[in-house]
Amino acid sequence: MIKVSSKRKGMKFEDLAVPIAFINGLFFGGYALRKIRQYWEGGPRD
């Protein structure tokens, strides 16, 4: 990657990429596990 300005202050969106991916993984992973469990148990109860 090319650094345009190494003295740039403030928030960088690149720093959020890993935490957002981690949170999305937890959310979608939990959703998928619920759906799999509902299918396995054969009912809509959650």
C-alpha cells in the first residue's frame, strides 16, 4: 500500500475492517447456528 500522508490524524476506516468483520462473523455465525438448530429440532421455537 502507498502511504499518502504518514502524519494524517484522526480515524482511519482501515482500522475498523477487522473489528467489523469479527462482529459480522459473530452475528451471522450465531444466526446460522440458530437456523441449523431449528432445522435439526424440527421446529420454529427459539
